[in-house]
Amino acid sequence: MGFKRLFGLGHPDGAIEVDTQILGPVRPGGDLRAVVLVKGGDRDAQIDEVALRVDVRRTGHDGEEREHQVGTHYAEPSHFTLRKGEEQRLTVSQPLSWETPVSELGGRALGVVLSVRTELVLGGKRAGVDVDDDLLHVTALPLHEAVLDAFADEGYLCDSAEVVEGDVPRTEQRVGIYQTLLLTGHAPGPGRPERLEVTFQPNAVGALVHVPRAAPHGRYWEDKPPARRFPAAHHEVGQVDWRPQVSKTLQELALLDDR
């Protein structure tokens, strides 16, 4: 990315500079690895904290684009004296939240944008470095891939994804958002939905998979059609065939429409 200056910290021609380098893609629950290079300005500075904030871009209910913070990760060392003109190399290796949205599925971009913003605290004063051009690539879990392969066998392919503000009722959530994968059916049949919304709520054990008919204009979960849901465990990947469960879910959605 190249160094970016923290203006306002020292003389403009000798301000502290920061270069954050993300080391490869990561998965939800996996370690975010990065190197932060910090170059001293025209005087010594006390660094109290170096944090990498993970943001996801989403569209609000009013149609405006916003960023939502999904996690903060701290560099090591994160408390030191940065001497005049000195360059320090800091490292980050900490797990992402399991609720972090994914931006790639099967090597294909989903249209979900995540980025990292580096923040330094110097003498109690917080300063940010805008690194929106440093994209964070978060790849799908093997569990995502396996369950969505079962939907593909039923003719439903993932077209895109969106990140929605809010909570899925009666479930545990920490970050105040959830991700919906939009699937289109390519094998129409009686009672089969044309489109589905699939929401994974992963954790260290597996994921709870929610499947309602697609409702693109339903911004809140309560506005969406009734959903069916089923659990899936990480250790079941390669051991369990989810096609019967997916077929059952589609049948149950058809029955809900008949009521």
C-alpha cells in the first residue's frame, strides 16, 4: 500500500508514517495476520496502542452506504517509544470473529467489501489512517461450500450476498449484523421458491443455517417470509451429505406457502 502519514502528529513534513500489509486471505474464525510498519517523524513519540479495525461496507435501511465495525485486532508490541526517524515492524496474528462476513465463495467475489483501518494512540490521542484501498479478503468456510453444494445439487446457485444490520431473533449474535447469501433456482418445479436467502450463523462448532424465501425488500428479519433452519458442524464436512436436509427444507418452505 505504501506509507501514509498521520498528519497533525509532528510537523507535516516529518509526521509519523504507517504502512499496513495484510498477509493473505483469511476465514471467519481464522487468524488475521498482518505487518504494520511504523516510521518515526521529526521527534520521539510514545505509542500507546496500535489497532487494526475490521470494517464491512453495507447499505443502510435508508439506502445510504455505511461501514460497520466487526472486530479490532492489536499489534505487538503495542506500547513503545518510537524514536525520531526510527522504523518499527509490528505484527498482528489474532482470530477474526466467527460472524465476520465472507467476501469470496469458491474463488468468486460476492460483492461484500471488507477493509482494515489502522489506528494509533499516541499520548492518549487517537489518530486514524484511512486504508480503504487495503481490502480484506475473507474466504468462505469449508462448511459454507459443502452446504451450498447441496443447494446447487437442488438447482440453487449463489448469485450474490449482502450484509444486513440487525439480528436474527432468538439466536446469539455479537456484532449487530448478519450476512445473507442470495440463491436463484435453475430447476423450477411445483411449489419451489424462485429465490432463497441463506444465512449462516457460524461458531467454533459449526453453523445454524437459516433458509427463507427471498424477500429483497424486507430489510428486517421480521419482515421476511418464515424460515426453516438446520444445524451443520465443521467436523461433518466430507462426512455428511446435506442434500436430504436441503431437500427437506425446500419441501417445508413449500408447505409453509400452502397454509
